[in-house]
Amino acid sequence: MNNKLEFKRVIDNKVLVSRVTYTCIDNLFTEEEKDNILVAEINPEYMDGIKLCEHYDIDVKTGANCLVCECKRGENKSYVALLVPTGYKYNMSSTVKKYTNSRMVSVAPLEYVLEQTKMEYGSINPIGLPQEWKIFIDPKVMEVDRIICGSGLQKSKLSLPSKYLLKLNNVEILENLAKETC
């Protein structure tokens, strides 16, 4: 049984990514960059970062997980996406609160996130998120040449150079966003 992912160019396999993700890739990246953005079909049973790495024999350091948070201060709400390496927890309580000037930061309601992102549960990624949302990326994500993250669809994963994330709207590298699980 072959448990290796077979990555192919996204531009030739747009049915494997969400429409918003593909549109963002198509509009934001050069033709040369698009050639380096890849997608692989997966068994959705293994869409979780750690399970994916174990099942498909992927170095956990290359995985990145994206979470959308709701930030509140009084009656004001805003949403941010957090990108941390697979196997790490999100440091919402101190780091995100400080940088968003929020009194409370929590995981955003799933139904709202799915509606706003037009992506599927378990495959949210930073490519194609609403323009007004900030995207905070832990520097550990940028330490690897390529990352593997959600495609917007449960049936696949993206692989792209980590430096491409810096072309996205509202991106900030944020120290201490990821914290060890142990």
C-alpha cells in the first residue's frame, strides 16, 4: 500500500482546491509561482495535521494548521487567522489578545467560518480568506522551505513555498503564536 502523497500543479487540478483558494492563487501569484503551488488528493480521514503526517509519512515540520479566531472588545468583533506548525497549540490568550487589542479571543464559530471562507471544515487555509481578516503566522512556519496546509477542501492538501505566504493580504509574522504542546 502506497501512503505517499502525489503532488500535482494546482493550475492543472483546480477541482482539488476550494474556489476561493484557486481564485486567490490565480490572481495573486505569477505564472512561475503558480507552477510551484501543488496539490495532492488525500483520504479525508487523515486531514488532521498529525494524522496526515503519520499516515502519509510526511515530516511534521512541514505541516501548518490554520485556525480562525474571533476577537472581541466591547461590542466590536474582528476575525483573524492563525497559522502555526503542526503539533503546536495556538497562543490565543496572550499573544493574539495583545496584537489585536482584544479583551477576549476565542475560536470563531464554525458555521460562521465556513460561511465566510467558503472552505470546508478541517481544510481552512490562509489563501483566499476574507480581505479584512488579518493573518498571523508563527515564524516557525517560515523556517521550512515548503509547507503543507489545507486546500479549502477536505479531500486534498496544498504544498507551497512558505515565502509565498508573505504575498497574502494582511499577513504578519507574529512571535510566540505557536506554543509547545508538552
